[in-house]
Amino acid sequence: MDAAFLITSLIVVVTPGTGVIYTLSAGLTQGRRAGVVAAIGCTLGIVPHMAATISGVAALMHASATAFQVLKYLGVAYLLYMAWATLKDKDPIVVEREAAPRTAATRMVVRGILINILNPKLTMFFFAFLPQFVQPGEAGSLLRMLELSAVFMLLTIVVFAAYGAVAAALRTHVISRPRVLTWMRRFFAGSFVALGAKLASATR
């Protein structure tokens, strides 16, 4: 495995973005298991971008300003929805001994998937980044791209799960302080709005 690919991918994954904010929020408000579930959802959200890149659909989006703009503003709208939902949530945090219901975990995974699907910059990253590590006309180039994508996804789930675990470890300090919880929700809501504004101003 190319060391440059690993280092660059790790930097991209560790850098705070929508997925990191979502995973931290899940870990702080619902615990370690929720942080892991959110990390799984965000990681699964990479699959469509990977498939688009490998199949060549990303090339079309790269060439079409309209396609890029549509996906971009869908992403902005979803981030604003996440900000609204975070502020609207007034329920106190409760430490649950039992695992969260399967339906709640499913919703969390779906949210994580949508957060990353509606991120055109991720597709641009795959489109511009992966081909640099695959020689043109190389035998098994498809398998090579799948391998690199799998490594990127592995790094994502490991790093995001670690973020979620750290957030969950701080959870008890938040539970006993209602004002901290209020400001925490405001912080995450503001972060989603800021990320949405950043995405809205993004160009190809």
C-alpha cells in the first residue's frame, strides 16, 4: 500500500467535517454505541461516491455544473435540517443501560449515509485523488481502485468510531450540566450551519 495514499487519506478523514460533527454529536448525546453506529452510517455513505468514481459517473458530474449545483444544494438543505433538528431537540440526555432499539439505530445509520451522500466534495475527492494511485491501462486497475477505496473506508470507520468513543467518555460530564447540554446543542447546530454555508460557497 502506498504510504502517500495512507497519509493523505488519514489527513482527509481526521479533518473535522460533517461526518465528524455528526459522530461527535451522536456519541455525546447517546453514548458510545451510538457513536459507532453513526460512524458506520457515515462510512456507508462513502460507497455511492466510490461507485460513481469507478463507474465514471463522477466524470459527468465534474463536467456538468448543473449536476454539481443540484447535489451541492441538496447537501446544504440537509445540513440546515440537521441544525434545525438539533436545536429542536429539548429532551434531556439519559444514560440507557440497554441497547438502543433497532429502529433508532437504523435511523442513525440512514442519517449518516445521507450526510455523506449529499457531499459533492467527497465525490470530487475520489475522482481527483484515487486515479493518481492507479496507472493508466494497468492490469487489475478496477481491483486496485476497490482496494484503495476499502482502505479509505476502513480509516473512516476507525477514526470516526474513535471520535464517537471520546465524545461518549465526556458524556457523563454533560449530563449533569443542563446548561452545558444546551450550549453543546447550539454548538452542533451552528457547526451544521457553518458547514452548510461552506458547502454552498464551494466551487468545483
